[in-house]
Amino acid sequence: MKGKNWKSIRDIVDNSIKWTRSVYQYASKGVIFTFNQDLISKAYYRPFTKMFVYFSKNLNETQYQMPLLFGKSGKLKNKMICYACNEQTPLLLISIDSLCDLNFCARGSFCFSPKIYNSNDIEEDNITNWALKQFQEHYKDKTIKKTISSITSTQSSTIPRIAKNMN
């Protein structure tokens, strides 16, 4: 395929997989990638629907912040709260534990996590001490902590209030 333009490549490849602009460009330059089983990861495509994704920075040109949330492999453990509120979805809050599609909940979805992974895949806080103090002062509750596992049933009622205040 080296030397062909991407439009002619489009007509001869297996389109049962997603071909992006950069993948066509790699093919036209004759770039060959080696398959790596470790890059296969589970990901949410839509709420309640998981699929497999080959999570390669070369073949997924729009990984956005996902490596920060789930590591370079896309397999590190993390918890996120995903939020959407727009004309398509009046209000949706859902918690997930793996990669997700850009429009996972609906157009304009937001995902929040209490931790991130640095470039060496070492876990770090994603909630600053300043932000924690702001939440504790706003809700007049010094027991609010940074970790999801520390959320009590009483504190979980603040999640819809936070979402409501975002509009």
C-alpha cells in the first residue's frame, strides 16, 4: 500500500475495523505495526455496553485524557463518575471502571476521577487539597475525603446536587 493515496487504500482494506486518518496515512507510508496482545482492553462503548479496544497511541489518534485515567495500556484500575446533561440526555450519572468512548453517555459527556496515573503509570491524586477544602467548606462537612471508597450514603446525596449546580 506504500505510495498509494488514502482514498485508494480505503477501497481495498477490511472496513470491519475502524480506519482513521492517521491509520490511512501510516498505510500509505508503508508503516507496519507489530501486534501487542497487552494493548487489548475492555472499554465502554455506550452505557451498559462493553467492547474490546486495541488501545495503541499510534492507532487510536484521539485517546484524549484516557492514558491519565487508565494508564498507557488502558488497563489500570480506576473509578470514574460520568455525567451528561444536554438536549439528548436530560441527566445521566453513571460510575464506570474502565476506558470509555468519547461520547459514552451522550454528546458532551464529562468524566471525573479521584486519581490519575502519571507518565510512569504511578497513581496520583486528581483532587487537590485546595479542591477538597472547597467541598468540605461548601457542604460544611470535614469528613468528606478524596477517595470514592470513603463516600458514605449520606455524602452520596451530594452528587446529584453537584451535578444540578453545574447547569
